[in-house]
Amino acid sequence: MTDFKKLAVPGVQKLNPYIPGKPISELERELGISNIIKLASNENPLGPSPKAMQAIQGEMSELALYPDGNGFALKKALADKHQIDMDCITLGNGSNDVLVLLAEAFLTPEHNAIYSQFSFAVYPIAIQAVGAEHQMIPALPWQSNSPLGCDLDLMLDSINQQTRMIFIANPNNPTGSFLGKRQLYEFIQKVPAETIVVLDEAYLEYAPADERVDGSEWLSEFDNLVITRTFSKAYGLAGFRVGYALSNPDIANVLNRIRQPFNVNSLALVAAEAAINDDEFLARSMQVNAKGMQLLEEQCKALKLRYAPSKGNFLLIDFGQDAMPIYQQMLELGVITRPVANYGLPNCLRVTIGSESEMQRMVKVLEQVCG
Ligand SMILES: *Cc1c(COP(=O)(O)O)cnc(C)c1O
């Protein structure tokens, strides 16, 4: 048979595909057990915002029609929320879509794009898929004030003439590490005007309001800054696939040239629009997360397990040994966590903060496996 991988464009041949968290149904089939909990994909344990659920009911009868290709109502709501013009917004089928659009629109095989070690796996995939060179910058060590976090100084030093894009997640996944306002601002100031800084704020909502670093405040100052946000995490709409970018109108215009005309489906559009203003749901999500995080951190301390301090809805735990057997044992006890060996962290697992009862079960399982 023809070797079709060999026929693929060189960047695609080389890249390591994304490995998603194991779905509950798959584990049920494999082990024949039920009552499984999934703490593997940073999903919201509260489910979708009730306002979003209600909004899609009214949209069901419209499903024969194409969605609004411009996403007017959602963009309007986002423009109000961020106090920004509508033409600064690019909607995506999840923020993943927007990240890919950025790479497609701005990177060529003559360019490189940089990102930190232990940051989101989608960055190198998006960069390589368009044939650009991907450059991973070593992260800070465990023993630093930002364990496994992004080394901004090293990143600055690595920028050259061909560097067209920098991806930074703040907070970062899978480490949970977090860059302060001032250091990030000073970093962006030093980045050349033709290098686009993509600040991925998928987990922004989880930090307490006074600690949050909201890069969208800097958009009017930096033309080369792009902020990405998602409804998949704190808003509980991962299954709908909707996210967006905020940027100057010229960048948004470029992205909108190449996005699929109907890249966000009609249910996702109305769900996201309804969810934006559900502050009560967002507050509850933060509360559940803070409580669950505390419980998990305390258990790690009790079991003398090292973890990376996290400002997200997940915790990266270091087991000090190959984590795969521990992952397997937890699976058999009905808890799905996320191996991160593909990120170069073979001794760690990433655990999503679930509901209170899920976390009670998680800490028991942790005790059983590591105690
Ligand atoms: C989950 C996540 C996203 C969001 O993905 P969606 O495509 O919006 O579901 C983006 N960036 C990071 C770092 C993430 O962890």
C-alpha cells in the first residue's frame, strides 16, 4: 500500500499528534467498571452554565439553517464585556482553532515560532503543521520562584529575525505556573514589533480577581499582542467548541480571511453568549475549584508529593518515579488522570480539580496508591 505518511507535507510527518484525555466510556469498556470519574481534561465539574443550557433550547428549531457566519450577537456581547471594538474579535471553534489560524496566517517555512518547555501541546503542532520551525525554550527549574514556569529572559534572548510568533499560556497548562503582571508587561515591551505575542488565557478566570493578569488591557498599547480565551474551561462549554482571539483589527482581519465561514456552530454561539453574563455560575466554579485545589494540595503535602503551585483548575503532581504504573492503578480504582510523559514529564500526572465529592474520592485514591 502507498505510504501516505510519506506523502504528507514535511511538517506534518514530523509532528507528535495531540493525545487527549481518556474518555469515561473507553475506560468502562476496557475495565468493565462503572462509577468512573474523569479528572483528565480540565473540564468544569459543574457542567455547562444553566443559562447556556436554556439558551440552546430556543435554537434547536433553527438547526437547518447555517449559523451567523459573523457571530454578530456573540461578538457584540464580547465587545461589551472587554470594552473593545467588535472588529478586534476573531471567533474560533475552541481557542485551539484560533491558535491554528494564527500559525496558518503568519508562519511560513522561513519563520520560527517559540514557546516554553512544558507548555500547551497544541503550540508545536500548529507551528509544525505549517512547516515553520518550532523552538522550545527550556523552562525554569522546579527550584525557582515559578516551578517549571516560562523563562521570559531566555525567551527574549532566543528571538531572532525569523521569529514571527511567541506562544505563552498564562496560567500555563500542564504546569499551572503563572507570570506576574509586571514581568509579562516588561517582556512584551521588549519583543520586536513584527513578532506576534500570543497570550493564551484559557485559565485566566481561575485566579482570584486581584491576582489575575488580564493581557487584554494592553491591546491598545501593543499592536503585536493577541489574547486568546475560551469557553471550554471556567464556562463549562468544552463540548461546544468555542473560543476567541482579541487583537488589533488588522490581525483580526487577517485571521477572519482564512477561518472557515461557519467555524462556530449555532448552538455554541448562543450558549457562549448566554454564558458570558452568568456571573453566578462563574463564581460558583471558582469556589468549587479553590476548595478542591486546597484539598488536593493538602493531601499532596501529607503524602510528601511535590507539586507545581497552580493558578488553573488542575495540579501537576510529581511522584518521583515513573508515573505510568500510578496512573494505571488509579484507572483501576476508577479515576482518570492525565499522563504528561509526552510533555517530557514522565514522573508527573496532571489532576483536574473536580467537584467536592470527586475530590474526596481522588484524595482517598491518592492515599491508597501512594500512602
Ligand atoms: C484547554 C486549553 C485551551 C482551550 O482549548 P479550546 O480549544 O478552547 O477548548 C487553550 N489553551 C490551553 C493552554 C488550554 O489548556
